[in-house]
Amino acid sequence: MPIFSLPSPYGIGTLGKEAYQFADFLAAGGQSCWQLLPIGPTSYGDSPYQSFSSFAGNPYFIDLDSLAADGLLEPNEYQSLNWGDDPERVDYGLMYETRYPVLRKACGRLLAQGRPDFAAFCREQREWLEDYALFMALKDKFGGAAWSQWPRELRLRQPAALDRIRSELAEETVFWKGVQYLFFHQWRAFKQYANGLGLSIIGDLPIYVSGDSADVWANPEQFQLDGNGLPTEVAGCPPDGFSAGGQLWGNPLFNWERIQEEDYVWWLRRIGFQFQLYDTLRIDHFRGFDEYFAVPYGDSTAQNGRWKPGPGIDFFKTVSRELGKKDIIAEDLGFLTPSVKKLLKNSGYPGMKVLELAFDSRDPDSGYLPHSYPAHCVVYTGTHDNDTIQGWMASASKADVAFAKAYLRLSRREGYHWGMMRTAWASPANLAVMQFQDLLGLGSEARINTPSTLGNNWKWRTLPNTYDDKLARRLYREMRVYQRLPKEKQSKK
């Protein structure tokens, strides 16, 4: 359940009371985890996988009612504003225009109060916060332009130019630091509450970062860039039966040779920081650590790309040695070569199984049918990139749907969504994760993302009162039947 999909009267889900109520619902339903999408600030296209920073939090998730309760806003400064007409869709353009003026008022009062914990936050997070705040201030100064379009001296971070612009934009930079303080203040309170209910938070780390990000601007040596700060090659995936031209993601690729020489220090900072936010971490596109697909910069498709070696098991051994044993889930979906399978095995991480992919006639040997699962895996009926269960049943080929109905013993009376979820819970997988819209039995209108499309993704929101006691009781009964209750609740069954 993404944070943005929670209900709220202010246009987008936040870390306010609805997040706490959803945590209560999960606990009442016998759940042990809540998995989120990435929570960083989104850029153009609104994707949480294309963020301005690997470290910063999304300003849209800051709850305004909580700011008012904290004395940083007056209710009339935000309650009367237009937050959109559709409570089931996020209007990101409206968010951008409306949310930041409100946050500026809150940050003005925050700074006027001179809170010592704000100063402490800035000191603690200085390693990433200084660059991020300056990056965002510069983006505002240049009308939102990508950093690759800034004046050369700033694009290439010449020291004299940086000193001069830091002085010029000092007030604006402090504002962006204040926004991050507000986010993390609310995040830490929310996570403490969720953990207190017995819920662990599963986060999601994209393997790649956005080209237009503070990560790339402040750490260009970590990426494959030319002398002007432009990528030499970019990320994607090759043509296949699903996409004739392949997928052109466009992210800058990592300079793994340089990164390895530095003992992965930037990556260790990145992963270590994630574990300050989450209890468990899903690492996206695990295959990219074995081999990554490199497409010449400027190409319009991925057809001319080529595979190159990634850092391999040395990277994960370093993570384990330097950060200790961490709960990591490997997103190992798609075509897996023997070397990827070996890397997964050697890492010791559980991989992912997706039930909606199990019945695809184009890939009969996918390994996603649950009778073949090892215990050491995580099963999903679908992910944010898939349709909902009901949407899939309505749009998949007749042969695939017929196979699914026969295998899963589905009945319209029970609801196809409950039948597929029940099969996931009954599987040997140690962890089973459902999309919340599937618990509600919603169709394609509730789909989170359709890959390789723009304009209608990352917008779905649930309505108030959908996570009610009746649904929690049914969910709890299913957990009891399939012996998936948290350990502390098993003795009470």
C-alpha cells in the first residue's frame, strides 16, 4: 500500500492519521508487514522510481493536520484550498502548485522557533542534506531545469561557483532542509507506532537513480558520465516478447569499476540509510548486479544495447561485512540466466514469485506456480507493475485465465481475488504480500502502474473507510487458517 494511496482530504496520502489507522487495520488483520513503494521526492512523470534523491523524503507525504497540531500551521491556511475534485486520484500538478506555499509557511514558523532538534537534524544528515537542499534551490532558481542544463560552472560543481551560489541561495537552501526535517520528524513517529503494533516496514530501493538528481549531480564519479556531465550509456532492458524495442529507462549507469575501487562506500551509505527508514528492504532489478543492459545515450529505443558485467557477489559480501546481516528481498523477476540464479543463491536473499505471471502461456516454465516454490521466497499475487487480480482476469488471454481458474480452483461466488490470494497464503513461501486494492476486489481502474506508459500512473487512492473492521476480521481468519499469524498472536488463536 503506497503512502500516496491512503485517503486524505488534501489530495494525496500522508503520514497523518490515515497512515496510523491503516497500521491499526493491518495489526487487527493479523499482518506482520506493510510494504511501501519508494518514499523519495518524485520528479517529472511522478514515478517513485525516479526521485530527486536516494536519501530525501517526499514533501507531499508531510501531513498538514499534524503540522497544525504542532503549531506550525493555522487550519485556515490549508483546509480551504483546492486539493482536487477526485478523491481516488492524485493530481500531481495541483500538488506542486498548492503544497509548497503551505510548506513554506510551516517552515517559516519552524525556523523562527529556532528548534534545537532542527539544528541537530541538519548536523546528523549533513552528508546528503547539504547537497540535496542546494540542488533543489538551484532547480527552483533555474525554473525546474535539469542540472545538465545549468551553467557549466554549476553543472560541474566548480568550487568558487558553489561558494558563491550557496551564499546567494542560503535562505532557499534552509527552506529545503526544513522540509526534510518535517518529513523525517513525522516518518520516525509513524514507524515507531507501526513497529509498536508488531508491524515491520518493507521499503523499496530502486537499483538506479534519476539522472536529474542530487545523487548524480553531487557524485558524478559514481556514474558513467562524460566531461560535460552527460551519460555515455543509459539503463534499459532488451527487446523481448513483451516489447519489440526493449525498454529505455534512461537512467545513468554506475561506474562499477570506480565504485569497487572505493569499496562501495557510496552504495554502503545508500543502503545503510535505507535501513534507518525500513526494517526490510526490497532491492529492485537484482539482475543488474550480475549483468546490466547498457544503451548508447541518445538512442530512441533499447535495440542497440549490450550486456555488461555488474559487481556480482563481491558487492553483497561487502554489504554484509560492513552493514551486518540485513533483511533484504531480491527483485529477481524476468528472464534469469544461470549466473543470476547463482548470484541469488550465493547472496542468501529470498527472491520473488508473482502469481499473475504463473499462467502466462508465453513463459510456461516461469517457476511461478506455487506448488514449486521454495520456502525461502516472497510470493505476491501481483506487484505495482501488474494489473489488479480482477483486472488481470478480465484482460489476460482466455487460455491463461482458463488455466488460472483450473489451477487455483477459482469461483465467481468467492471472488477471483480471494481465490488467488488464498493460494498465495497456502503456498510454502515464508512471506506473502498482497496489494491492498486486491483485498478490495478492484479492477484495472485501481492499477498503480503500467510500465512504459506515461500520464496515468502512481495516482490511485483508496476512499475513506475501506479498511474497516469487517475486512480486518476476514483477513485475520485467513491468516489463522493458513497459519500466517504473527508469532505473538498464534497462541491466542
